[in-house]
Amino acid sequence: ARDWVVDPDVNVDREKRVRAAEKVVNWLTDDPERVYERVYALQETLSVPEGESWQLADCTDTGKRFGDPIPKSLRDFLHEWATKQVPKRWEQYTKSNDRGAPWLSGDDLNTFVRYLRDYLTSSHCIDTLLGELNPVCNLKTRDEAARRYARRKYVKMIIDDYVMNPGPTQAAIAPPQLEADEEEREPHEKPLDYYANYGQTATFMKRWCERLPEALALGAGDHIQIPPGNAELIQILEPFERILAQMKD
């Protein structure tokens, strides 16, 4: 019977990530007059500067003696990007610019970007990302300089797209079907007119509002449906589990 029980805290990590995304979304949307500066700050911070992704782009130059180098190189790159490069750029940018202030705190930004990395390296994203990087990193041309230039250019473009979408598409990600006793959330997908107050950033705002919370949650895995009567079953089994524990002692 214990096999029928679902841990009631199974979705806690997902919910933490949803809240981290909602902090970012709420900060972006709380003042339409500052939205341009805030979106620009995120783009400047999250996008890959020239040269930062060259090691990933050139990783196949070392050969494949120990297997395909691209998956490990990608994970190493995204780890460095999330834990060092983005936090550093955010600190520098927010210290030298005040037009979008108050800024998202460094702690909130760092948490968000680590969760974004988890999504990009999750089963929901990684295979598609590798599928786009593979032909670029394995590009074959006689002109070595042209090959290296093309690889570096297109690897940066692919990574930037995945970061700013975020993920492989720009389509809304619907939240999972909620249990009957969970609080209902607003529908994720809204018409573009709903975001008209954000001017030229409306498309970006729509995309992030409708993708970011569930994208970050997917970095912790799929939502697990908790069956009706789960709490009651746990209460029924609890005395028997105490007896079994005492017998083992």
C-alpha cells in the first residue's frame, strides 16, 4: 500500500522555481515606464558577450577520442555562465545604471539564472539544444578561419535564443492540471493586446510571462499529480509504519 502513496512535498522544488520566475516577471511588469530599461538590462546581462562561447564553439577541434565533446562542453559553459558570468555582469550593470532602478536584487537574479540553467540542461530542452549545436560545432569547410568564424557566430546566436526565449520555442507553456484543492492560477496565455502598455517590449513580455514560470519549474522535473485521498492514506499507514520501525529496532 505504501507504493500507492505520493510524497505530499513532491512538487515543492517546482513551486520554488515558479516563485523565483514570478519575482522576475513581477519586477518586469510593475512599472511600464521602466520596462525598456529593465528588459535591456536583462538582455545585456543574460546574452553571451563576444568571445565567451568560443570554447564551446571550438570544442570539436580537440577530436572525439573520449566521445562527443559537445554535451560536456555545453554543460560546463552553462554552469560557468549561470554561476559566474551572469552574476558578475548584473552587478556591474546595475551599479553603473540607475534608469531601471529599483533593480532585481543580486540574490534573486542569481537564483533565477541558476534555475534557468537547470531548465536549459533538463530533458525538456537539452536534446533540442544539442541538436541545433551539433551541425554548427561539426561544421566542415576547407577554410579554417571561415569555419571558426561561422561556428562562433552561430553558437552564440543559438545560445542567446535559448536564453531569451527561454528554451527551444516562443510558445506559451501551459501550467499542469492542478489538483482540486490547489489554488487556481490565472490562465497563462493572453492576447498580445493585453501587454500593449509595454510598447515595443510587448512581445518579449508576453513570452516571458507565459513561458518563464513553467520553464523554470520544468528544471526540477514534471509536475506529479497527487491522487485524491493521498493524505488520508498516509494517516492510515502511519501507525503500521511505526510498528514496523519498532520491530526493526
